[in-house]
Amino acid sequence: MFLKQIEMKGFKSFADSICIELEQGINAVVGPNGSGKSNIADAIRWVLGEQSVRTLRGSKMEDVIFSGSNSRRAVNRAEVTLLFHNEDGKLPIEYSEVSVTRRLYRSGESEYLLNKKPCRRKDIIELFLDTGLSKQAFSIIGQGQVEEVLTSKPEERRMMFDEASGVLKYKERKREAEKKLAETNDNLARVHDILHELE
Ligand code: ATP
């Protein structure tokens, strides 16, 4: 599995539609300061479900939408699509190519698409869990993040090992199951109360 294409429109400094083709192996992006190199990494994080505006180097989610420049007006929508080569089936889905899209409108409305079909953020997160490219993985190391990893708390470092060893997916499912169990227990308690009142 490898990332073969990034398409963006209206994301951060990329007002116009741009398509970046990547090769298997090492790819390098070079450019002057402030030309948008880190914005490309932000775009990848964002599509993979990143919710933290701090990680995306903004103060609110709307900051990912192109906000205008001297020569261009702001736009109303940011859209990024990642295209993955999946012939080795590393992504657990029956397609040799997988596209993942995220859109955000200034109104706050947002959408995720998997192979052009609407899906939930949860579906994207699950698809990438344990592939080494999930949003919790350290596959994207931002500037200053190496130091952050070295000085991280033991629990944070533990999460890194959980992802690498493939147990994060099960922890996530356990957390969801526990939440459902707690909700069911609450409902049951309510039913008992009602029954008690009726007796
Ligand atoms: P450096 O080499 O200094 O780290 P870089 O090439 O990684 O720089 P980025 O940090 O990716 O550059 O891009 C910063 C640029 O993106 C800034 O000029 C900033 O104004 C622009 N930018 C960020 N968000 C938006 C936005 N929402 N709308 C318009 N421009 C934006």
C-alpha cells in the first residue's frame, strides 16, 4: 500500500485544484519557506480524520479553508482526496485502489467519502487503524514533533507502541463496547424504575 496521489482544492494555501502524483518509495517536496510544504502534510492528516486544530496548525477548523490572498478571494469549501495503491490488500477493503475524500464548507458542514461514496469519519479511522497510517500513528512527523515524542508522557508513548503492535484497533472497539454497555445499563435502570412505578 502506498499513497499515489493527493488532490486538493481550497485547502489552506492551495486555492486552485492541484494534483500531486507520488511514486512508491521516497518522494521529496522542496520549496521556499511558506510555500506550502507543511500544508501538504496537514492535508494528509486532515483526510485521515484529524480533529485537532492545533495539530493542523490553526485555531479553528475553518482555518483549513483558503482564506484569500492579495490576488484571490477566499473560497467556501476545502476538499482533499488521497488515492492509495492497495494491490497488496494492506487496507482491509476489496479494492486495488482506494480513494478517501474529506470536504468542509464554511457553514461547518462536512463530509467524508470512501471511493466516492459518503461514509462516516469512523469508517475512515477504522480502515487505517493498524496500517501504520492512522491519525494516531507516527507516520507523519511534523516539525518539532521528534522532541515531543522523546519528552512524551509514558501513557502517550504507550499509545505509540499500541498502534505499532496492532492492539489499538481492539482498544478502540473495547472503548465503544463499554460505552454501549453503559448506555444499555442506564436504559435498563430506567425500565426498572418505570416497572416499579407501575407495580
Ligand atoms: P517552512 O519551510 O517555513 O516550514 P512551508 O513550505 O512548510 O514553510 P507552510 O507552513 O506549509 O509552508 O505554508 C504556510 C503558508 O500557507 C503561509 O503563507 C500561510 O499564509 C498559508 N496558509 C495557511 N493557511 C491558509 C489559508 N487558510 N488560506 C490561505 N493561506 C493559508
